Amino acid sequence: MGTITMRSHTLEALIHDVSRSLIHHGFNRLIFVNGHTSNTKITDPIFRNLRYETGALMVMFKPYGERYLGLIEDLMENPPEETPGWHASEQETSIMMAYNAANVKMDRAVDTRATAPDWMPQAFAKNDGTPDAQFKGYEYFYFPMEHNEFAPRGVIGNPKRATADKGEAIFERFSTYLAEAVEEIRTIPVQITNREFTLKA
């Protein structure tokens, strides 16, 4: 089973058109729930343009735990060097165990870290999935690169401490937190400047 991939401008168009349609039909505040950090590279300019075009309030809830565990930090047993919030590490594996345990094959679980790609000079270092790289201990450099260049097996971290109970607790905490935030977001005044939206073939 593979993944469906789409070009960035396809996602841009989808978010734009869905948002403009909802605003056209009377919505003033749109909250997107996003579980993948890299999406924000695409969504930020779209959300800004939608706000400028319409006056609508655009919000993104991003409960991924790659570098910031926040609400769920006390649930994680992996120490920071085992990057508990990264790809197929403790957090993501726990979530999948709670959502659909049949998709988790713990006999295939591996404890691995991100590393600098082979083409990068040894003076640069990486230890997670960001495009940032350290030089002399500081992360001032960004290299666009593919995931398989720094994590060939896709895993960044240690999934072996994951449990379905942790996954259930993560869902409960994030959903409660989001529901409370929605009530506050309802109080933000919004002045729509343009509801008209017509798609041209």
C-alpha cells in the first residue's frame, strides 16, 4: 500500500477553493487541523492570501509533536535523544495503535535516528527530520532535501515504548484542547470584506 502524493499547487488550489466556498456560504472563521509539519510550507501563504482577499479568520491547529510535545510531554517515555514525536517514534506509533492497531507491525519496529545525508560534509550534523542542519553546533542552515536522504527507513526515533493507551490519551488531550480553543476563537470579531466566489472553468 502506498501514499497518494499531490503537487503543492494542487493542495494550494484545493485549500483556496474549499475556503472561498465556505466563506461564500457564510462562514467567517475557518480552522484547519493539520498533522504534518511540512504542510505548513504550503498553507501559510494560502491562509494569508485568503485573509487578505476576504477578511475571514484563518487558523491552523497543528498538534504534531516533532520538536514540541507540549500537552503530551508527560505521556512520553522516550528521552529527547530518542525524538519521541518524530516519524514512527513513540507518539506516532501510539496514535496509530489507538486508531487502527492492525496497521502497526511491531515486529518490524526499528530504533533509528536521522543523520546528515552522505553528500553533506562531515562538518554538518542532523539528528531529526527538519531540513535544518547544524554547523559547529548551531542550526543556521537549511537544505531542501528528500526524507529518504536523512532517514532511509522512514523512522526517526524509537517506537518500542508506544502503547494504544498513550494514543488514546493523546487523542483525548488534543481533542479537549481544540474544543476549548474553538470556543475562544468564536469570540474573535471578524469583518468579512468579500464573500463573492465564482469558479471559472
